[in-house]
Amino acid sequence: MQYAIGCLIFVAMKVRSGCPINLATEVIGDAWSLVILRDVMFGDLRTYRDLQTNSLEGIATNILASRLKKLVSDGLLTMANDPRHKQRSIYSLTEKAIALLPAMIALGAWGRKFLPIEPVYAVRNQVLEEGGQEMQEALMDELRVRHLSASIPLPNPTVTDQLQAAFDHLSRRTKGE
């Protein structure tokens, strides 16, 4: 019975195999989904306009719209009407997306080790990697508060504050201030 249910899921999702790596890449493996999740997660970019104008990579409008729709349908983001602006939607991470944080940190660590990164853009990842599981879990709690309205006490300074301070410090050093 369980096998039959699994086969039905594969047919509904149109996946290539039941391999967990394949299944994950079916959801987040395109060229833009992880970038969008990164921007929502680390940049707190929550609207279409914020994502379109503030992403470092300059995603095309049609691709952004398509990926946001896919991320919502895959259960990684939710979309709600902005109560302050009728024509604007606010995107929020789901628990499913928040659970990707350790994988995103590991992916960033791999990139820092093997690819020609810009240190100012890698410093947040480095701080999270060096901060270990405790810091990563604290950031996941911050994301739950921000995106899921969870009632979790947060440290002061927050992990987000610490990441921003590291970024600002390296930015000033890079500019020679």
C-alpha cells in the first residue's frame, strides 16, 4: 500500500526517481529558487518588488513571478495580501523552507571553499558556519518569529544583528574606512 501511494505521488509530481537528492532538486534545483529563498531568508525581501529590485543577481520579472508561484505551490513560501497595500503580496517562509537553512549554510561553505567568492558576500555564511548548530537554530527561531508569527524569545543581539554587523564591518574594511 505504501509503495502504491509513493507511486501516485511520483506521478503527481512528475519526478524522475525516488532518490532524495533528486526529489529535493525537483523542488529547489532550478537556477533561481534557492536565490529567492536566500533573499527572503537572509535579506528579509518579502514582496515581489523587493525581490526584483534588491536581489544581487537581477532576476528577470517573468522568471521571478514563475519561481514565486512554484515556491508557493511547493509549500516553501506562503503568499498573503499586504494589509497596507491592496495590490501587493507579502511572501513568508514556511517551516519547510526554514528547515533548508542548514543545507543552505553547507552549500555556502562549499562555495566558499571551492569557488571564487567575494568575501563581503560570504561573511554571513562564514559566521553561521563558525557559530555552529546553536547559532543556526537561533536563526531558525528568528525566522519562525518573523515568518510564522511564533512566540519564541530571541537573544539580544539577534543572530540577524550579528550577521549584519559582520557584513557591515567587512564592507567598511573593503572600502578602506
